[in-house]
Amino acid sequence: MGTQGRKLLEEFGININELITMLQKAYADEFRHAGLVADRIIQLGAQPLLEPKEWMNYTMCGYDRPDNPDVRVLLIQNIKSEQCAIRVYKNLMDFTKDKDPVTYDMALQILEDEIMHEEDLETIQNDIHVMEAKLQR
Ligand SMILES: [Fe+2]
């Protein structure tokens, strides 16, 4: 991010290092989730989708290209993704409840993380709204 972009975030009261740490955690978490889900697919005797082209046919959350660098737009896109992930894992829990405790537990673990991600991102979004309101006064 360039000097002006960083300055803008600082004006909004965002601690950039804290934001980066939160995003790094979310990024690392998503890899951990992908690993958990891939392991379970293999345990069930199938193969995770190997072809990236196939991902778009199977995704239930779609994909918003991050082509607008405005942090507020990126936050909206990311919050939407977290909310979709919450629904996906809740559906998986409903589907496996009392029938497949291993998948159920995995979905619950991931759901807990996704709920935390949504809350973290909404907190940042609210902070930006508060700072914007202060700057407009
Ligand atoms: Fe997430």
C-alpha cells in the first residue's frame, strides 16, 4: 500500500499493523480450514477438487474480484464472504448432526472461526464509520 493509502487508514484511526495481523490470521486460518476440509474429503474416499477452474462451479459463495482498492469496499466483500461461509458450515452441521460426528466437529470448529472473522471485520467497518462521521463534522 502506498503512502497516501496508509495515511488515509491512519486518519480513519486504523492501526495498520493490527489490521495486517488480523488479516494474516484470517488468511492462515482459511488455509487451515482448506486443509481440514481436504483431509475429510480424502477420509471419505474422494479427492478434493484439484482444478482451480472447478472451484467456481462448486462455490456457494461466489467470488468478488478485489479490483477496488478502497478498504471500505474490500471490507464489504470480505464480510459477505464470512457470512456466506457461516451459512455453508451451518448447513454442513445440520446435514451431519447426530450422523457424522467427525464432519460435524470439523464444521463446528470452522464455524467458530468464521463467526470470529465476521465480528473482527465488522468491528473494523464500524470503526471506519465512526471515524468518517468525525471527519465530516
Ligand atoms: Fe473466514
